[in-house]
Amino acid sequence: MTDVHQLKAQRQASLDATQSGAPARTTNQFFGVGPITDMTIDEVDARLLQFQFHSWVEQNYPKLDDKGNKIGQFTTAELARGMHRGYPADKVLLDMMREIHRYFGFPKSNKMAVGLGGGHSGFTVCAMHLVNPNNADQLVYVDTPTPETEAGMAGGFFRQSWGAQLLEMQRYAANGDESRILFADGEGSIPSTDSLLAKKVKLFIGVGHETTGATTYTEDEVKNLLAWIDSDPQNHHAVIDGTSMLGAMPWSNDTVEQVMTKCCMFMPFQKAIGGISGYFVISLTPAAVELIDKNQEDPSWPIPRQLKIAVPVDAKKPLSSKITTALGPLYNPEDDKMQGGIINTFSTLAFAETTFGLLRSERRLGNIQQLNELSAKNRKIVNDWVSQNPLFELGVGDIEKRGAAVTLLKVNDPDITDAEIHAKIILRSKQMLGYEGITHTNGCYEKGLDVARYVNAFPGTPGDYRAWIGGVRPHEDISALLDNIEYAYHRAKISVLEDLLAEQGETFPQENDSSELTRQDDPQRAYKILIADLVGMRFDANGNPDFSEVKAHIEAKGGQFHEGSVESAGELEKGKLHFFYQPDLSTEEELLAQTADSQYDALIAAATFFPAQSKFAFGGVRIGAGTGNMGSDSWGGGNGAGGEAPLMNTPSFNSRATAQMAIKALLKVCPDLPVQTMHDLVVAGDFDTGKNLCEYPTEKLEGKKLAVLGYGNIGREVARLAQAFGMSVTIYAREKHQKWIESEGFNYASTIIEAATGADVISPHTGLGAKDATTGKFANQGILNTEVFNALNDGAIVVNYDRGEIIDTDALDSAMHTGKVRYAAIDADLFKNAETGELSGPMLPYLNVVKNHPEKMELLPHAAADTEHLSRVEGAKQAVNQIFDVIQFKVVTNAVGDIPAGYTSNGAKTVKCVGKVTAQDLTGAAFNAQEVASLRQLSEQMAAFWGAIDATMDAARKQELLDRYAAEMILNANTYASQLAALGLQGPVAE
């Protein structure tokens, strides 16, 4: 490993192997022990699971009065601080024992003991109660190597501890004989039936499989054990460590059933949904229970009180009374009761967690047979993957002996022959698999994948990685784990090889931060952008529309602002973006003269209609939402379909202005107080409030129904303003918007007629929709027709500040004649030929209607949005930003239609709380540490309050909570809503 060229070649090979980046993540990174591990997918899911657990406890453990009537429910807080005796602790314990016994398929004939501690405590309890040196005929076979032999010492202390404990028990017992403990030649094998019979074994202890060594018993071995038990079922006993065997028995259902029936099993349950404390359970056959009771008649040693499962019949005589399991901490499934209590103080909450976790696991995965099958499938996935990856091999060579709950993987890298270097790579690979990551020799930090924790192999086992692969894991998680181990190994290998190369003077520069955008514009080119509409609506000191704010914004970004056309600009500075301001361009002839020959690279426009022949190679931005006026073929016309350049918009900037003007039009006639008449009377001194006010009755907006058609930015703003006036708002939109509409307190309608039925006001905001190439009509043209008007309440108001074509004007005329509609406010385009004076545009047909109803209509020339200064300025600034991004970085914000090849999307950007909540809004909020901390505190306080209210049935106690916390909760709720609004986190989320 000292040749520099060889080391560099090996490093490059690992770089090549990882050039595609990290594999898919595992859904849960905890690969420790547990057949009912919670398998939550992230921190949110884990916290929600805790809430589910709290609710489950409250539903299942009621508080009862002295007559057995429910008067409340216990909470997790009460279980945590309550005693481990009496109700509900006794019921929690009984429920857990019942569910463990039922779910894992133990027969009713087998009782189940419980105590504190983990699997080792369970083993100790079995050993101290079943082994008896006073019985000279009792030979014990343990399926591990003899401690302190060469084979034994290879396993270290942990793997020798089982056998060592049994030998010590014999060694220090008065009648002990170490020769009565028989050991296997290797780990986790069951001798043949004949061999066990020949050895005159009475007690088989299976602890050498699965959990540490990733092995299991073959079905033939298990059948040998069962045959041995059957040969003398009263005197042949088997005790098996079930820690990793439950839910991962890769045998036939019949064999599994026999094992559960004829063998004793001990196992820990400490990681149900987080694990508050550890404990063990032991399944005992009837013959084993008899043996325990018999051993207590002639005991060989004292058993510590916390490990006793056989207790005195006479509690007053612990030394002289008969000792029996009949009163011990055993669950009797036939009677469905605990025979006695646990001596130690146990965690009621931990026991409740286990029951909850088991029931949840059953809902997710099915019964125990299905869990066994899932485990076997995961084992096959591991086998298949390793067979296709020569860098790895499994620690267990015999395919039938490979465990279905735990796998042991080792690296077989021909490049790495030095054991110390191999160990360094493995160690760093686990840092990559975890959250720690790796800092390379050049100082570059490589972030940890955080996809697999607790994957350390036990000392002495033939492997580098050990992981729980039982059926609780989804199949795709197993593949993801293995792919990530391979990736992490290569990344760690790169790091270690760099260390070795650095020792020989070879170093490598830090990699560039891939998150930083790279400039893609040509520094030798001057880019030209046409601004074809006003970018300021108020007048400057000279009486002209003021463009100074947008000009300053362009210059602050390094661009240059020019008044006039590119032809009059002279030589342009290269490497700059030059914006040419020509808001007076209007006719098609004028526009094509400026744009047909690609004189400009990009376009910013608001209302000006650009013909298809205009050319802009780098794209265009419409100031506003609708892009019907952006007709250039460069981006495929107004819908942005096809073309070489991206089409963009700046949605939501003028939404509030338009919505406010729409509400202003409504307020002009409703409430219908004749303000001008009353003003004139007051000025003339001809009004007496006490006498004359009753002559002017009116109705307020509150309680009136508004039908809004469309849930875009403007429609939603109109709905919110109306809601603030106390109106009942119903919104017609596509079904996908229903949940968002209802979440904001609006009513949802699936059809226009449904929305219009019984409405006092109707306001469309759908846009024209797509144009039918055959008929030449737009999809939403004429959607407000006779049927819709007839569905309204009599005397309804129509406010159309969307597109003039949306209304069938003949139907409107008829509705106003009949009184169905009493007022209509319309805002639509109107154009006048400067030479002929001829009028055109969607306002034209309304001019005929207004002649019939001159006092019942208000007509505006599409002025609601395009006359507001701030909206135009901010929209123009946003358009400038988008043009800079498109030209300099090929990044498209607020794309309309297709994004051409070579460009990347930057998603949407809208005004906070007007448009949809965007990914940028969410990211900005999530990385604002101060805001996040505040939102967390507020939401946790609110959740605590409502959780307590929901869990409290007693009226007096509930009132105490209200008196103590309600004002604070309302304050928190108001603050929470205000902070969300300030962060732009209100409304529908952009998909």
C-alpha cells in the first residue's frame, strides 16, 4: 500500500463508483434490535406516533367510579408518575402479557413470566430456575463453544458470557459439577436427535444463534430438537433465546408452531416505540413449570428477589414456606390473568408502549406468520444483493444458516490487505452511514448520510457490519441499506487513501460547493432586454410616469437602464444586461419593427400584446399572472408550450390591488346606503337624524353569500376580503383545491351552478382558459350564462374584474331586465383605433348593455390592477430578477408552460400570503431559527392545552384548565396565526 500510483488509482476507482451520488435513503436509520421497532420515517412521524400513543392510552384506560362507571381517562403523564400496583397498572401489565402471548403465537398451555432487565436477565432467570446441580442426572447442552478455548475466546466476553455463567453456577454450587455443562464445537448449531440422546442431555440452551452471529437454526436442526423433546417431553427441556427469533422464523408454519409450543423462550422487549425501560418475558412449557417447582423443593442456590418467578405460598414465611410458581409473576393464558405481581417497580408506561407497538405492528404488517414471511423475504434480498456485489460477502457461509432477523456483512476488498487500514475504512464508513460524516485531509467535510446507526458487528464475529433486517423493515429498506453500505465504504476508502497519500506529499484540492450557482452567460456579450410597458404608475416631478425605482433596482444588480431603443444606444458594455425602456410601443407594426429580427434577447411586458413573429432567444416575463398577451413563438405563445426560450410571469403582485378594486365596486352598492344623497342633505342642513334616518333602511354585507369562481391569487384574495366583512363565501374550483378551500373557512362547490345557487354576489376569477383552435373560443367564455344568473338570489350583484368574455352579455342583459341582477360592475379591455376611432376589445358588447341599464352598471377599461403603482413596481423588480437568473444562470422562476432544455426550474415566487405557499417560503421559514423556535413553543403549548382538555372529562377539572390556560392559549393561537402570515405560510401549497 505504499505505491503512490496504485493508491491514486484505487482512490479514483472509488470516486468513479460513487460519482452518481448517494443512494436512496432508508426510511428509518435505526438498525438495532427489535421485532416491534417503531419504524417511523422521520422526526415528525416519531412525534406524531407519541401523540397517537397518548391518545391510545386515554382511550383504553378509563377512570372508573366506585360503581364502575367511566368518569375520565388516564393519561401517559399519570401512568408515568403512578404506582405499579393496582389499577390501571395491573390492567396495563395484563394487556401487555396477553398481546405478546397472542401475537407471537404462544399456545395457551404455556405460561409467560415477566421481570425487569433485558435478555440477559431472562437468560439468568431461566438458568437459575431450570438448572439444578443437586440433580446429578441433569446434563445441560449449550450451543456455544467452551469458554476460554480458542473457539470461545474468538467471541470475546459477550459471546462467552452465557457458557461462563453456567459453568460458574456449577463451580460454586455445593453439589456442582462443571462436566455436566456440554458445549458445541461452534456457534448456533443443534446436534442430531441421536447425539443429544447419546449425550443424555436433559436441558438444551440455545443462545449461540442470530442476535450476535447472524445465524439461525436450519429447519432440519429444529426438527432434530423437536424429536429429542418428543422422545421424553416431561424430562427434555429446550430454552431458546428468542430475541431475534420472534417474527423471523424462516421455517414452515407447522415447525414454527411446534417450536412455540414445545420450547421455552426468553426475550427482551425494550424498544417498542422508544423504550422507557427494559424488561424480559419468558414462555414456559407446562413441563418446565413443573421442573421449576420441583427444583424449589431442593434448591441449589439463592435466587435474587428481583429474578424470582417462584415465591413463598405464605408471604409471612419467606424462608420456610413452600416456594411455587403459582403465585409468581406469570401470565396464565387459560385464565387470562396474572398469577402474581412483579416484585420490582416496573414502568407501567413501558408496558403500555409494548402493547401499543404490537397492535400497531400487527396493523402494518399482518399476523406473526406474515411477519415471518417478510423476514424470510428480506433475507433473500440480502442473499441476492451480495451475490451480485463481489466487494462483499456474508459472515455466515451456509445459506440455510443465515438469520432472517440479523445479517452480518463483511468486506472482501482485494485492494486492502492491511488489517489496520481495513479497520480504519470500516470505522469511517460507519461515520458516513451515521450522522458524524468524514473530514478529509484537505479539510473538506463530507456530511454523514444518517441512513444506518447501530450497525457494529460484535467482536469475534466474521463481519464488519451487523444490521437488523427482520420483517418489520420494508423490503426497499434492505436494498437501500446495502447500497448505502457500499457507497459509505467507498467514500471512507477515499478518505483513508487520501491520508496515506498525504503522508507521501500527495494532496487534493477541496471540491467546489455544488449548491452554488455557476454563471453561464457570456462575458463577451452585451445582453439586451426590452421593457415594453410602464414600470411606474405615479407621476414624477415632471408629470411623467416614474420609472426611477425599477431603474435603480436594475443598476443595483449590475445592469444598465436605457430610455429608448437599442438602435439609439450606441456601443454597449459587454458582460452586462442592458434594459431598454419603451413603454409607448403599441401596434403590431411598431412591435415587429423592434423585435422581428431578434434585436432583443429577452422581454418584460405587462399589457402590450406581442405577435408570434417577435423573437426573444432568452425568454420573456409578463408583469402579472396571465400571459395571453405574450404571443411570441420563441416560447410557444401565451401558454408557453414549446419554443426555445422560457415564458415566465410574476403572479400575485397585482392580486391585492385587483381584489380591493372588486370589493370597492361591491361596496358602492352594498350596503346600499345612498351616501351621496345623504351627504347632500347634510350639507344643505336638511336632515334630522332622529326623524329622517328611518327613511333610509339598508342591509349590511355580513351574512350575504358570495360566490367566487376560481381559487387563483385574485379569487382567493376577494374571498378573504369578503370573509373579513362577515360574508359567507363559496368557491368553485377544481376538486384538488377543495381541502385548501375548506381549510381557510370557505365553502367548496364542485360546479358553477352549485356555487351560484342562493348567492347574493358572484365574482368570477377563472381567466379565459385555453383557446379552442377549431371554434376560436376560450374554455371559460360565456360561463356566466342564463342558467347561472337564474341560480342567484333575486337582486344579485355581478362583479367581473376578470375577463370580459367570461359573461354572456345577452344573458346579463336579460337578467338585469327581470331584476335577477340589480347591478353589474365590469372591468375589461377597451381599445380605440387612433386613426379611425373604431372601438374593439372585450368591453365592446357591454356598451350595448349599459344603454339599457345606465344606472345599474359600472364599466372600467381593465384598470383595476394596471393603475396601482406599488404593484407595478414590485412586479417589474421581480421580472428583472427573473431575467437576470435566466440569462446568468439559466434558472427559471415562475415558469409558464414548458421549461426548455438546458434550463432548470427555481419553482414559484409569489407575494407572501397572496399566492400559493412556495418551497422558497417554506425553506425560508424552516431556516429561520428564531421563528422556528417561537412556532415550536407556541404549537407545543397549544397542543398541550387541547390534549389536556380532550383528556379531561370531569367538568370542574376542565373548567380549572380553562380558567388557568384559556387566555394564554388564545393569545398563543393569535400569535401563531400572525407569525405564519408574516412568513407567508397561509393558503394553498404550490405543487
